Amino acid sequence: MNPRQPTRQVTIGDDRVGFIRIGGGLPDASGAPTDLAPVAVQTMTAGYTHDVARCVAEINKLAAAGADVVRVAVPQKKDTDALKEIIPQVSVPIVADVHFHYKRALEAVEAGVHKIRLNPGNIADRAQVNEVIDACKERNLPIRVGVNEGSIIERKDKQIRKTELGKFFDQHKQGHLLALMIAKLEEYLDIFAERDFHDVVISAKSMDAAFCVDVYSEISRRFDYPLHLGVTHAGTRETGAIRSIAALSALLCSGVGDTLRISYASDPVYEVEDGLELLYSLSLRERVGIDLIACPTCGRIQVDLFTLVQDVRKKLAEIEIPMKVAVMGCVVNGPGEAEGADVAVFAGDRRGIIYVQGERVANVSEAEILDRLHAECVKLQESVRAGDAKLGEKVVEIIPPDPIGELGSGFEKIATGRVESRSELTVGKS
């Protein structure tokens, strides 16, 4: 992991919903130093903004999932009108996504939105951009300048479009596209600089993960504004997760990126969950809730591990502290994982041994594993909160059980003559 690139810091929010800071490390306008803020997770509502009740419910659901900032579409005036009712009912900063008509941005500002997103490919009139900048500057609202691969090529003037597309395909596709994105950004940001407006966040999204790494890396070298990372049009969660993580993890590990959105053609709650998990995995955010690890599939598993893992994930959703929980399906890797986890179970012949911070506490049937594991996690959480225990502490060294013992395939081994009696399989049970 390379250190995060320092940037100007942008603040989103107000006294009621709270403040989310993006970027940092460079002095602010007064010359005071700023600390790097944690990488923020964003998402966007999937429903119509003018449907106030549903929009509020969706925003609150996304906030409960852990979203730091939520963006809403405002293609029509009835959407910006709805913001006046929506914003007082939610608890996270709201960004208005503006395309094509600058007046939607002005209306959103008047409605109390916390940030504006503009697309240089769709709103290019300098006078209109200046109006939006002045309105945001008056209220200390930041603006995200979002350039997308699909919107930077001219679409209205067919002759200009033909020329640009000709250049696009004539030589090196990636090189021309990167140059075009940088040029559009520089042209647009010049307008902001002339208005002495610097509360800006930049994004430059593409559906190509490798290209996203290239363009964001180049932008990070050229500009000191915080960067909003994302792979646009990433697809379903199944494919989009891989495409998004391929780009975003590479950038974050190189120190590039201050806020992100993982985009799926699916429920945006998954965008939030997966964005947070990415940051947790890279130690860029402090985990909230359990850190669940589990076996992959193999021929040694002797319980319905896949169902058990999903049931554990759901059952332990109420745990709030960053507790490491291991669910292992056999005695090969189980002891090592149990030793490194706060709470662990490793299973064998339709049974499971449960450990808490390295100390064996139970040997239960497969049917009892879920409830006992949950009870031990709740008990440990209470002890940690009371100051009687600390996460990550190990009490004893775990001695792996005999593979033909209480968690082994004992009866099969007796039948094949590899052991002489059932008594040889008996190990003290708790």
C-alpha cells in the first residue's frame, strides 16, 4: 500500500445531517493543515426522485447500509421540487446529479442539496456553468466534475462527432481517449479557477477497468483535487464486482482515490456493502461488524458449510464490533483459523467445536452450531464493551484434534479396519 496522495479537502453536509470530508493532506484556503479523511462510500438511488416517499425510504435504507453520501437524479423540475421535501427527512448528505440543463442545478441548490454533480460533456455553456459555480460558492457547496467515457464525444453535431470518432479509432484508442478526457477536464476546470472556486471533486469513469487505472493515475499526477473513483456501466453484481474491484483496488493501493462508488445494475445496497468491504479489506476504513472468513469448497467438508456460512452472516448482522469470526469445515485449516479468530467453529462429522479467543468452549451437533456460535459472539461483544476482553487476544494454544477423533470420519475408519475400536476415537468432550 502506497500512502494516500494529498489533495485539497472538500466538505459535504450541514449541521443537521453531519459533515463528510473528502480528501485532505494539503492546506485549506486559510493555510491551515488538513488531515486525510477516510475514503468515503457513495451510491445513487434507483427510483424516481419526484416519488418522495419512496425516495426517502431508499435513501434511509442506503444510509443504514453504511453509505456516507447518496446521489439522486434530477432530470426534471419536479425532481428538484421534491428535494425540498426529501432533504429534511434523511440523515446523509445528498448530491444532485445534473445533466443537460443547468437550471436543475440552480433549483437543487435552492432546495438545500449538499453537492452538485456536473458533466462537462453535457453542460458546456460557459455562462451557464458560471451561474452554477456562483450559486454553489455563495452557499459553500462543492461540485463534482464528472467526465464519463460515454459523454465526452460530441453527439449533437454529426460532423464534429464523425471527426472525433475518427480520431478515436484512428490510432491508439486508449491513448486518444485518455487525452480527450484530460483535455475536457482541463478546459472545464479553467472555468472554476477563473471564478476562484476550488471546492471541486473530479471523476473520470469508463467501463474499462484497465483504462480507469490509467486515467485516474494521470489525473492524480496533474490535479490536486480529490478524486471520486468508479467504473461506469460495470454490469451486474456478479461481473461488476470483479470489474470494479480490479480498478479500484489497484488505484487505492497506489494511494489514489478519496471517495468511491461501485456501480451495479442491481440494488444499490450491494454497492454500499461491497464498497465498504473493499475499504475494510485494504485497511482504509475501520470495520463495523464481523469480519467473516470461511473455507472454500473441498472434499474434506462434512457439514453443510455453504448454508452454515450464509446463516452465520445473517445471524451475526447485529454484531457491531469488528469481531473476526471463522467458520471452517474440517480439521485441516480449522485449528489455525480458530487460533487467529476471536470466535471460530471448525466442523467435522456433523459436529462443530467452537473456540472463543483460542479457548475451546463447546462441542455441539451440526444443528446447534448456529445458535451457540451466535451466543458466544454476543457474549464476547458484551465483554469487550465492558472492558473485560479485547479483540485479537488469544488465550491458549490450540492443539488440533485427531483427524480420526471426534471430528473425523470415525465410523468409516472403523469399518475399513484403520482403527480397532470406537474407544480410540473418543476425545474428551465439553
